[in-house]
Amino acid sequence: MKQTLFYLPTEILGFPLFGAGLLFWAILILGAVAVLRALLRKRSDDALFYATIAALGVFIVRVVGPRIAESGGFPIRGYGVFLMLAIAISTLLTIWRAKRRWNYPADAILGIVFVAAFCGICGARLFYVVEYWPDVRAATLGATLINIVDVTNGGLVVYGSILGGIAAVVAYLALKKLPILATLDLFAPALLLGVSIGRIGCLMNGCCFGGPCDAPWGVVFPTGSPAHQLQMEEGTISLYGLTLALPDETAQPSQSAQNAESKDVLPLKGAHKNLATETFAPVYVAAVDSGSAAEEAGIVPGARLCELGLVPRGLLAADARTRRAEIRRYRPENNAQVFYFFLHIWAGSPDFDVWAVLQDPPTADQETPETAQTLQTVQTVKSETPETAAATVKTDKIKSIGKFREVVFRPAPSTARPVHPTQLYSSTTAFLLCLLLLGIARIVKRDGLVFASLLILYPINRFCLELIRVDEESFLGTGLTVSQCVSLGLLAVGLSLFVWLKATPPRRALDGFFPTSPTSPDSPESNADADGKTAKTAK
């Protein structure tokens, strides 16, 4: 995982590049010149294309760029680099195949690629925003809009790109009067090649990870990564040595335990157990990591966290009692506030240690047979009589006999558990499917079969990968993730298209559609019109 590859300077010779800087004016001037030239040559489509590119560039440089820039410069993310590589290499593969076999003009391919890439990224981002809206929404409308368009840190869903790209390309091909099914066949292998390369970007970003993996190829993501964060929130690993308790974890087995004991062939998804969002009170410690600073400070399972605070680095607990006025104290009322304290207030500060007030659990010698019998009586009696009310008071005293203590410790982050590198699984399987579609394209004699194969094979592959991934929850109580539900829908479309194509006569619309000696290489429509007989036959 390496989210940031390097940084670009944000200014040259004292002149800013972003905002209303040099890049803004360069893109604006070059875009205006390109649009004017296209209009003078009476190419309205080219003028619209250049205007769109210029507007997108101006928006990124003027609005997004300054908000993304960091103290070290403008970050170049690994995710974005591999996304661009995916588009570029897939485009080169398509151009080479199209020119070699059908003399498909390169500029026509580039126009389709632009439409597919732009609308695909928009669709992928829209899919992500809808699915993870609570993570995208901010306090203000402006901040929310910036979060929506900021794709530099990931946040794209493959199925959104596929649906958005295919819909836009079909509309574009119909507008240009180009063969739809044959062109979709041409782009199908390249689409999977793009998925294969793009998934490496997911590995660099740390997203789209799988569940715990004990195999030698399991990947351990670093502290602060999405996998590390999720494991802390679910209690799979501790929060700086401490694992907080859920109120019902002793009353009934957890969802993960139920899944582990289940014999089901298809493990259904459920809601994640999220300690970081639990707002019940009070806060109890369920477990303490062996050898951790929390254990060395004397924190034990069953202890209640009453107060947390920040003290100067190296201050002892005994000294903290005499310097209490200097302690920045917080009284957490629930698990969510404890997570917020460690992850946002303390956040590994090099200048402060963590101070805590604990209430120890009752010891074994304090719980006598009489007190144990009283506890059992109170829990079983449902109606409150004067006698049970007195027993309740006595029970409260028994439960509160744990003494209060102050501790100071220097927490260390726990190490994430190894997880399945589902990014690499997806990359490898997508590449193999790309090779398979290239082989199918060489033997089929009917337009649309390669594209139908894509709609059948990739959803099956994605559905199976979702069984290993843990970053998505059940969708609308179905026990399936959003991606699995979409996979079933695309699989149904692919099978229906395959059956329909097999019932129609064989047809290869691109054979002879473009003349071998094009009269106007800048326009596929004029190429077809220049040889009226060929165009008519192809259509």
C-alpha cells in the first residue's frame, strides 16, 4: 500500500500553479484556441469535445486542486496513476485491434474512449456516493460537493463505471450511426484489461480488501489503512491495546461467531459490528492486549473507563494526581467517544500520553456465595416487591465495589491482521477473462457474443469475490452486497442477450464498414459515405 507516490510543486518561480494560477490560464487559453479552430473548420463535434475537456481541466485546477494540495505539494496518488494507466493501455489495445482488423479510425476510437472514460468515472463515483453517502456528506454544502468530486483517494465502484460507460457509449454510437454490438465486442476485452490494471490502484490505496487470511499470501495493511480501521471498529484487533465491550456480547454470540459456526455454503452478509458507532453507556474493557502499554499500566478486562485525558509525555500517574489542573480531561459516555478520543483528540501525539480513571471490576474474593445468590435472584424476579427492591440496592453496592484508579500510559497501535488480497485476485481474474474474450473474439461469427460473454463471465467472477471481501454490508436485508445484486442483474441481461443472439442470423457489421483506403481519416461517417455500397451493405 502506497497512497501517495510523490508530490508536484504548487508554484514555479513564485507563481502558483493551481487556483487562478499558471495552469488555470494555460488550460483556458489553449482550450479557447482549440474550440475556435474547430469552429472555423466547421467541426462542431470537435468544438464540443475541446470545450468539455477545457471546462473539466479548469474545474480541477481552479476548485479541486487547491483543496487537495498538501504542505509537501500536490500529491500524485497511486490510485489515480493506475487509473490513468488502465485507460491508456486499454485504449492502445483497442486501437491496435480495431486498426489491424477493421481499419477502424483511431480518432473514432479516441472519441468513444473519452465518452466511456468520462461517463464511466462519473458513474463509478455516483455509485460510490450513493452507497457510502454518510462518509461523503460533510458539514457544509461546499465541502460535500468537493468530497463528491474528489476521486484522488479512491472512491470509485467498478460496476458504476461499467454501467455508466456502457450506457454513454451506446448512446454515442447510435448518434454517430456506428455498429453498436460490433463496437461493444471490440471494447469488451479492453474493459477487463482496464479493470485488471485499475485493481492494482486499489491495492495501492488500501481499499477493496478481503477478510482475515491465514494463508502465506495474506497482506498486512499498515496502521491507519481502511483495513486496519475496520478491524479496530469491529473489535478484531484492539484500539491501542484495548478492546471495548458490547452490552450483548456475553448474552449472545456475535455475528462473526455465528458465521464461523454456520455450515452454509453461501455466507450471507450482515451488518458490521461497529464499536466506533455504539453510543450505549457506560464504557467497559472487554480485553487487553498481552504485553501492551495498557496491560503494563494495570488495565484489566472488565474495568470501566470513567475518564480520559492528555498529560505531558513521561508524567507518572502519581504526579498526575498533584497536577490534575494541567490535564485536559474528557468523560466518555460511550464507545464512540472513546474511539474519537484516541483517533482524533490524542491521535498518537508525540507530546502527550493518555491518562485514564478506571473503576476495577469486583474481584473473586469480593463476590461471596451470598452476593452471587442475590445477583441471581434480582435477575430472575420480574416483579419488583419491597424485598426485591432492597435486593436491587444491595446489588448496586456489590457492583460498585471495584476501586477507582488513575493510570498513565503511552498507547501503541495494534498491528492489523492479514487479509485476503482481493485486489490481486480481482486483477488476476480480470486479466485471464480479458485473454479469454480475446480468444472468443477470434472464433465467433456473430456480433454481440463477445460482449454477452463479458456480461456473463465478469458478474460470476465478481459475485464470488464478494464472498471474500468484507468492506460491504448486506443490501436492503438481502444478505447480498450491492455488487452481488448488480452481478445477478447483469448476469440475467447477459444470458438474455446470448439467447437472443443465438436466435438471430450471424452478422459481422464491421467487416467492410470502413474502406481499406479511407478518403477522410478524420471522420468515420465520411469514410462510410465515401463508399456508399460498402456502407449500405454493412448497415
